[in-house]
Amino acid sequence: MLEKIKKKVAKMLEGRDPGHDFEHIMRVYRNAEFIGQKEGADMEILLAAVLLHDLVVYPKGSAKSAKSADDSADMAEKILRDYGWSKDRIDRTSYCIRTHSYSKRLVPSTLEGKILQDADRLDALGAIGIARTFSVGGSEKRAFYNPYDPFWHSRREPDDRQWTLDHFQAKLLKLQNSMHTQTAKAEAQERTAFMEYFIKQLKHEVRYE
């Protein structure tokens, strides 16, 4: 069943931007497999939710952005009904999708929902997180950093709608504190340390003090 869903989603996401393409789904899938097996999750519910969690992704600046998770869940419910899933398992999968979004500030009540959040947020950290951040920033035509204060020495408020590097301060470096499972917490700390090193190296390369 998961293979059928995987093939369907791969087809649906053809041509998607690299920040939320099928490779993003598969990285989150592998994160979720790793965490879920250690934490004792219902793997079919968890992995179906992973595969279907980003069917709809509105641009960050769009008024519809906050609806991405709910619209993805609505589509997921229809797909799972077509595959003959029971209402209970559809509802459990849909719940994970509806509650995974960072912008909603929700803490899922189920283990599978918590792991989907953890697995998705891990893909925003580390080397891949850096790549995704600058990919999205480029697609939205944002400058790399504020030329007057790129590293927040003035304690200014980060503005990640203008400068991509500000997204690190506004969100990414805080994600490790939002992880639910011990498995994800350990991974998030390692990836965050790498991002902090990247910022330190960038500071050296742009000769900014």
C-alpha cells in the first residue's frame, strides 16, 4: 500500500520546487522510518502521513500559506478512501498531516503526529536545511543577507522575507527546541551545530565583523 501511495505522490509532485519536491518527501520518509522504529510508532499510519503531508504547498508569502496542511489533509483523505482505508486509519493519518505545520504552532497528541513533525523539521536543519533555505530564498528573489548587519550584531528583529540568512535566526536555529522524541532531539542538536558552524564560516568569508 505504501508503495502505491509513493508512486502516486511522486507523479503528483513532478516539477515541484526543490524545497518541497518528492526528494523532500523521501528524506522526511527516511527520517520518520528511523525515528518511528526506535519510538514504537504505527509505521503504516506514520509513513502514509509522511508521503501525503505536502500535497499542497502555498508560497510562504501567500495569504493561503496557513492552509497548506489542511488542504493536504483533505486531499490525503480522498486518496486513502480510494485505496479502501478504514475511517479510523484515515482520520489518524489526516490528523498527523493537519498538525504537522510549523506555522500552526500545534503539538500533536499522537506519537505518529509528533514523529511527522520531528522528521519534517529535521529536513529544515543541517546541510540539507541550508540548501533548502537558500533554494527557497532564491525562488522568492530574496537577498542572501542584510548588507548592513548580516549577523544581527545590532540585535535587530530578523526579517526573513527580505534576507534569507535571517531565516536561520527567526526559525531554524530554534527548531531543535521543538523536537518531541529523544531520537530527533539528538539528531537536531548535531544538525544545528553544523548550521552554526556554517554561519561562523560565512562571517569569515564575507569579511564582516
